[in-house]
Amino acid sequence: MRKDKEKVIDEVWTEDHIKSFLEIRPHDGSNEDFHMLLKAYQSMRASDFELFVKLFCDEQRDINAADRDGRNVLAIVSEHRNGTEYADILRSAGAC
């Protein structure tokens, strides 16, 4: 059986591609800002995520937006072994 999609490694993201994450909306009624940040974190390398967070904050979005359990993206990222650089980016943008 063949995979439908090959994994792309080290894909170069354009600024427009990164900006497109500002258009992502949740389908389950959860907080839009939380959903955008989480999807960006899950999809981007740290350097791309840093640019996304800047664009996100420039639009006056909530860097501390939480999910239904009250956890923000910083709390989730902080639990991940390789999340340190992402957590630092979030903290630099005012996440707590």
C-alpha cells in the first residue's frame, strides 16, 4: 500500500503561507485565537512560528487564549520535550 502524502521535511514557508494560519478557524466552537496558535505550533518550525506570533500579536489577538480546559498554548508547549524554543517565543510575546 502506498502513502497518499509524503512527509515534507525542511519545506520553505513563505510569509503568505505563514499568514494563512491567521485565517484558520475551529470547527468545534473553541476559541479562535487558541486554535490558530495551536495549529501554528503543530505545523511550523520555530523560526516560522516566531514570525507567525509577531503577525498574530500585530492583529491584537490573545496570546493567552485558552482551550475549554483553561490551558493556553504556552502550557501545552511547556509539556513537550522539544517545546522550549516555542515556549520562549510565546513568553517573549507576553504569554504567561
